[in-house]
Amino acid sequence: MNKTTIKDIEFKGKTVLMRADFNVPQDDTLKITDDTRIRATLPTIKYILEKGASKLILMSHLGRPEGKVAAKYSLKPVAERLSALLGEPVRFLNDCVGEGIKNEIAAAKERVVLLENLRFHAEEEANDANFAKQLASLAEIFVNDAFGTAHRAHASTEGVTHYLKSAAGFLLEKEIEYLGNAVQNPKKPFMVILGGAKVSDKIGVIENLLPKCEVIIIGGGMAYTFLKAKGIQIGNSKLEKDKLELAKSILAKAASLKKEIVLPVDNLVVESIDANAKTEIVGENIPDGKIAVDIGPKTIELFKSKLKSAKTVVWNGPLGIFEMDAFSTGTKEIADFIGTIGAVTIIGGGDTAAAVAKFKVEDKMTHISTGGGASLEYLEGKALPGVAALSEG
């Protein structure tokens, strides 16, 4: 990584502005239900404080308030959880810019300050130069540790870098290291598992990684567009009709490159998607009126037989409707299995990270990305504005 990282910076006596990704899930009472993203920033926060920063100002978004103040999107619960995790008080401020905020930061006795939700201001997502300048005026150094928003050119990710020396935090650096190696220099054999509902979400990943990997394993809803493209009956399963020709061209390209695309050979099917629906296993061809909701036992064994020799595995997208226990077997079995093969295993954020957490195999994975959309775009080979904007190393 040719960017400045926090290890290159002298923090002693400095005021530091840090972009974190505290976009955490909450229940109806605004209680945080998963603090993974807060915990993921702790190494960077602690390092900056240990290196003698006089003050650390944290900023983040939460949800989609669309430029309006909304109590349910306040970061106040995050300040409380972060304080408990850090073991020291975190001062929460009710806005993120303005003279009043500057004065409150200057007067704060606490070392750590958390600003209110950046997206209460429409200027944040618009990457407004004046708003970025106001944020930058709060500090002397900028640190970006929010990989989850690195694919967006917002005021707090890209805009502030025009006014402050900027560096990557440990989490951002780790994401780029693992995802970058997977894209540029993977240990071979390199295998990719793709799932989720739509082919359209994964086209860029397939096109970028197909020449670089040996095998692409496809499950989830997107598999049925590929199966249909091969002339296989898919019943009422998920189909993107407008992507059939694309699926055919991808299969043809894989064959010409001598790459293997592995698709389900049996399926768990139902008549309607309901947690209590009657399930049955059918073969490759799915009868009319039936909907595939998970891969079948033969497919699980087929996928395992391919994966057992892998040295690098990138996985993006679940292999069935894993949120419903009755349809979660395929995703769980493959998650358990890849944790045992000794490969570098990289989980591409979003639903896949949620599945790995549900099945309690996080500690078996080499790296779990904190950014769903950002990891997808990186695997597509796209430059991420929040990374590209950082100071050169």
C-alpha cells in the first residue's frame, strides 16, 4: 500500500480528526445490537491516544437521514458504547461543524470527542467543499479508518483530504492489504465463492476475478440465472431475464479461459418462501411451482471437493436464504468447511459477514471485511475515492 498510514505520523500534541464507520444496527429502542464496527476501530483509536494526541475527534454517519436531523439516527448511543469499550469518557457533541462545536472541542476535558451524525447535513454526501473545510478546521491531521464508506467521495472521506495531511488507520490498511492481495497477488489455487440474490450485483467481480482465479463457485439466487442460461429448468426460482445473455457470455468466457464455474447440482426447494414451508431436495432441474432457497447436499459436497485444495478463498454472498434456519444449511456448511482448509479466507462484508457471525466462525476466517459495497467495488478493481485521496506514502 503506497499511502501514508498512522505509523508514518507524529501524533504527539496534535488534534486528530478521524473518520470511523459507526453505522451500527440498532433495535426499536435504539439499543446497539451489534458493535463489531465500533470494536474494529479500537486499535486505531488506542494507537493515536498512546502516541500522545492531545485530542481525537471522531466522526461518522449512521443510517440514511438524508440531510435532516432525526433522533433515531443520532450517534449518542455509539458514544456511550465506545466509552464503555475504551474504558474512558467520550464527549458527545450535538453537531459536527460551527463555531460552537469548535469551542466545545477546545473546552472538552475528555481526550476523545464524537461528533453528531455527518449526514444530518446534506453537504456531507454532496462532498461540499465548504463543509469539508469546516470539518478539516477542527484538527491538524486526518485519519480515515472507515473502509465501509471508502467507495464514496463524501466530504468526510475525500473532501477533508484537500485541507489536512491524511493517513489510513489500521482497519483501512488491513482491508486494502487483504483485498488488494486477493485481487493482485493471491496464493494459488485462488477460488471465489459468489452468492446473493442478483447476478447484476456481481458482474464486475466476476469480470475482474475470472482471469485471476481458477474456480468460481456460484450459489444463492444468482445461480439460477446461470442455470437457466445453460438450459436447465429452474421452476419459480430467482431469475434475472435481462441477464441471461450476459450469463451465457460469462460461461463461454470461462470456458475459453479454461476456468471452472461451478453451479448447484441439487437444491432445497419450497412452494413459498416461509420459515415453516415444507421443504424437499430436488436435482438439477427444478419442477414448475418450486422455488430454490438453498443448495442441496450433493452441491455442498461438490463445493467442498473443489474448495479443499484452495490456498486463497474470497467469498461474497450467501448460498441460500441463511437468515431462515431451515434454508441456512448450505451457507453454514461451506462457512464451517473453509475455516478448516488452511487457506487465506476473505469474507466480503455485508450479508456474508452476517452469516459468518451467525454461525460463529469469525475466528476461523483470515479477514472479514467491514464494508459490503466497498469490498465489492474493490474486488471489481475500482479505485476507492476515500483511499485514493489519502496522502502518498
